[in-house]
Amino acid sequence: MKKIFSLLLSFIMLISIVSLVDFSAFAASKLPATSITSLSAKDNGFTVKWKKKTKITGYQIQYSTSSKFSMKNTKTVKIKKAKTASKKITDLKSSKKYYVRIRTYKIVKKKKSYSSWSKK
């Protein structure tokens, strides 16, 4: 009888612990990544276009003069609308080569989760 009671108590404790875990963080880590569909240079800047994704909050674009996207040479732009599919970046140096990448993000319970970066 004691054995059954202790097993039942252990089972109830296990169910209680599992119900307290927030699984939304695990689900958000599988965000759909996007990819750049076109990149066109114009007048000291460029326009980047990408594939729209659903079930996300927005996009984050990085552009850099460094292929490794070192912090010193990298700028980050946040796109807050998931329905947006292009962005014009201006005021760049025309003599420089720029690398561009993009990723999606989602905010769940005030926490941001990011997809992997697109190819450079």
C-alpha cells in the first residue's frame, strides 16, 4: 500500500512540474528562416527583398563591410511588420562592398526568439 501511495504521489508531483514548464520558448526556437530574393544597388545604397514568412513578429536585417559581420562594421535594421518584404538602405559609401543578411524574429511573452541568418 505504501508503495502504491508513493508512486501515486511521485506521479502527481511529476505532472505538477511538467505543467509549470513554459514550452512556448521551445516552439519559438523553430522559427522559419527567410532568404533574400533580390538585392539591387542604387545611388549610395541598396534595396533588399526577401520571402515573407507567417507566424512571426518581424525581420532583422544586417549589412556590413565585413564578410564576418564584425560589430564595428555592422549596422542592424529592425522591420516590425511581418507583411513587409523589402527595405531600402541609403547613405552608404559607394566605394565599399557591403554584405547583407536577414532573419525572422518572434516575440512571445516579452521574449524575442530569432531564426538562423540567411546566406550572405
